[in-house]
Amino acid sequence: MASSTKESSTKETRTPVKARPRRMPGWAKVVTAFVLVLVVLFAGIKLAVLPGIKDLFGTESRDNTGPALLKSIQDMSRYDAAAGNFQVVVDLEKDAKYLPSAIRGTRTLYVGAGTVEAYVDLGQIGQKDVTVNGDRTEATIRLPHAQLGKATLDADHSYAVSKQRGLLDRLGDLFSDNPNSEQAVQKLAVKHISDAAKDSGLTTRAETNTTSMLEGLLHSLGFTEVHVSYGTV
């Protein structure tokens, strides 16, 4: 009987004690959250490029724009005599100090197609700049030199070839009102096209075309000799 009682008390004292769950350190929580953000980010990128996924989750666009309002009307007195079509490949790279480009930095290749017009301002001509002989057979006209208009980008033929962004820039795009803005490369494209137009001979071509236009017009009016020159009027 004594032996049986001893054995029973021994069994009662061997009840296992449950171990307390270990808490995750604070730094581990931060790393885990960062990894989850990366997984969601890159998973979204892969889903976007999978065939059929884009159509399945695509968005529908609606144009709710109101009617355009006429602000003002300007009388034009210039003769657009020539236009040049240009194309430039903009390579814009932005890096951050002390950080590799994979973490912070962007690089964009952008093809910009644009047009620059050359014109002669006929509104500057005064009475002293036009002389006609007595029998109205000879006319002499002095015009201002041709000028270049502003370069305009062709939205249908301008596009981004590639965009490389660091990790922080990708995360910033998620909270940006205007992600992947192309304003900077578009401004550079306009600048390079404008610079190219200055060396393209557009103004010379415009003056030649203006001269031909005036000669044809005045010859049709009965003038046999037409002299057109350019300079300060």
C-alpha cells in the first residue's frame, strides 16, 4: 500500500508546464513589414505584365470634361513660310548622393517628336517699306527677317522608351498624385528641338518661300518686276 501511494504522488508532480510564447523583437517586425511591402509591390508589377491580367482588372475611362471656353481672339499678321519636324532622344538621369541607383535614382529614355515653324511678321510693314513706280509695273518690298516660333511636341509620336527607378522612387510613386511624371523630359525635348531649329536654316527657307509667294502674288496683279529684301523695318 505504501508503494502504491508513493507512485501515485510521483505521477501527480510530473504535470508538464506550458512554455510561454516568445515575442517577436521590434526590429524583426520592421523587417517583416518591409518585406511584405516589397512582395506586394513586385507582385503587382508582375501581374500587370501577365497576359490577360491587365484586361481582367483594367479600368474604364470616361471623359467628363466640360466645354472649352474661348478666352480671347488674336488677329494674326504673320506668314508661316516653313516648318521643321524634329526628333530627339532624351536621356535624363537623376542620382542621389551616397545612395546606389537601385535604392534612389531615376533614368528615363524619352523620344520627343516636335515641330518648329518659321514665319515672317507682315504686320510690321509700313508705308515706307513698300514702293511702287508710277506705271505700277515695279514693286519693292522690305520685310523683317524671319523668326522661329515655339517648339511644340507631337503627343502622338512622343513616348517614353524606358523608365528605371530606384526602390524608394517606386514606393514614392504609390503615394504621389502624379506618378511617373514626364514633365522634366518633355521640357528637355522642347529645349533640344528649339536649339536644333536655330541651326537648321529654317529662317532662310522661310524668307525664300515668302519671297516666292509675294512674287507670284504681285505678278498676278500685273507687276513685271518685284524686289523683296529683308532687314530692320
